[in-house]
Amino acid sequence: MLATQDVCPIEVPEAFVDTRDRGERLIAKAHVIDLMRLSLAEEAAEFAATNDYLDDGAATSIDWIRINCHMTGPAAADLVSVGEHVAELPQSVDALAEGHIGFGHLVVMARTANALSSSATAPAFDERRFLDTALENTVGKFHHLCRHARHAADPKGYAAAEANLVENRSLRLSTDPEDGAVFLSCILDPAGGAAVRSALEPLARRSGAADDRAYDRRMADALVDLSMHALDNGLVPQQANQRPHLQVTATLETLRGLPGAAAAELEFSLPISAKTVERLACDCSLTRIVLGSDSMVIDVGRAKRVISVPQRKALNARDRGCIWPGCDRPTSWTSGHHLVHWIHGGSGDLPNLALLCYRHHWMVHEGNWQMVRSDEGQLLTIPPTVTFGPSPRGPD
């Protein structure tokens, strides 16, 4: 197997060629890469000043660089930004050449110079001041400090940039026609994004030692929990004198999970499974609708709560939140669960009911966990697959 240096020979300062200090070799090679990136940035800016990208059908010069130089769009934009402002940063270029700062510092410097120079209310860009800060800080810390410096130098321009971000807020939802997965694409201003994260982060904490969900999954679950909580507690403004809610249309056969039954209809969604209907029907308002052979509505019954208001109050007083081991969701973040579903003959009496948060309610239905009450009245949770005895031996 060939070593990396045999495949891609790179010239490094002779002082580091024979050193046995791996750290020094890393520093030396990183410095060479920074110098190459600076040279590449100047070429990228010169290319961006032309229309050569049109010859290959690219949308922009940055798009051309992204595709042909095998990098991300932000990395290509950073190169162009540094190249466009390199003439304004002679001292910083010298500092990079001497190894005192890195190319990342130069990117932050160029971005800051561009923001100040494009603002009608900002003073002239003071390279020396920013370079002194760069020399004393990492790239990440330098970026943070530059935000403060931009505000101090140009508060009106800084506020105007934030206002522009608010005006450009965007949330787009699209549905995969194959499996019904919903994709969210969102752009928020810093304060708006912080508000969303402040609402989701507490809900995304692990619920007990057995919670092995990845962070992204927990954040997605938190978003669904927040939405369900708002709907269940009437926190969304009414429309046509009616609280917004999930409306499911299903046949009796679907509710019972009978073979051959059609899926159920849910607004803003592709058809959903009988398992999902079973969960939503655990704690809902049920309306009987009788259709004729030509699908015309013959009769509509009155809506009736599966778990009545007095039953729910008693359930809240008894369970005081999600009863799943290790879960701390309060009553307002839970749904009533039937240990034996009412569609299968389960009663609405308190011994057959329990409070579960939205996630654990999903686990019991679609996740195939089981909950049973012991003879002592204690609720036990059983994972989907339990194997007793030694596991079968695999092939040798």
C-alpha cells in the first residue's frame, strides 16, 4: 500500500522534513495549504470577475468553482471573498505568510471588510485593529469578536442587516410522493433561530438512561411534540370558531386493523396506517358518519370524547404526567392511552387508562412496545423483541 506522500508529494519547509515531531509537521503542512488557498483565492476572484462560467452552463461563478474545484458552495464563496479583498489586507497577508494567522482568519477579515464597505453608515475598515484581534484568537473566537466589532462600528448597518434577514425568513414543506416523508427547509434570522432552539432544546433532552436517540432525531421529535402540545391545548388561533386539530377519516375496518382494510385519510398527509390511527384514536373526539353505497353521507352523529373530561381530570390527578419510567413530561404534554384499546373492547375506566407523552405513546403503538399492569397495579414496559435463553449460534 502506497503512503500518502508517495501518491501526493508536497513540498514543505526543509526544516520540518526530517523532524520526528508530528505536531510540527502538521503545522508546516497546514501553513503550506494556507498559502496555496490564498493563491487560489486570488485566482477565484479574477475568475469571478469574468463571465467564463457561462461557457459551461453554470449559474454563477461560485457555482462553477464549487463544481469544478470539488468543494462546497460556502467554501467557494469564501475563496472569492478573500480574493476580492486581498488588496485591502496587506498586513494580514504578511501575517499569514509568516504563519501568525491562518486562512480562516483571512476569510473572517474579508467578510467583515465587505460588510463594512457595503454599508453607507459604516466607517472605513481598519485592518490593523482587526489584525491585532486575529493574532490573539482562534478563528472561531475571532469570528464572534468581529460580530461585536461590526456592531460597535456600524450599529445602524448591523440592525439593517438583521432586519433584512427577518424579511427573508422562509419555511418550505414538501412531501415525498413515495413514502410520505415531509421535508422542511427553513431560513431564520439569528433571533428567530434562537427562539426556535430555545423552545426545542429542553424538549430534546434524553428521557432516561435508555433513551438512545441521536440528537437530530430528538430535535425532530421535539418539533412534533411542540406542535401536538399546541393543538391539544388550544394554543393555535381558532378558525371558523373551531380549534385546529388533526382530522382523521377512517373506516371501521381500518380502526379494527382488519386485513384488506384501506389506509386512513389525514389532512396535509398521504394516507396513514391503521397503527397510527389506533394511536390517534386512543384519546380523541369520535364522530360517526354513515355513508350510502354511492358514498353519499346518510347520517352524522355527534362528536364524543373517547376519554371524557371528568375521566381526564381524574387521570391527570392520578398519573401527574407521563408514567413511562424516567420520563418527566407533565400532564399537558401527554395523551390518554388505553392499555386495551377501546376498539378491541377495552373500557374507559381508570385502571385501563394511563398518561403517556407523545413519544412514548408512539412507541407503544407504532413502535410495538407493550405496557401491562401487574397484579400489584404497577405498569411494566416490554420492548418489541424479547429473547429468552441463549442466542442461536451463527455460521462459523
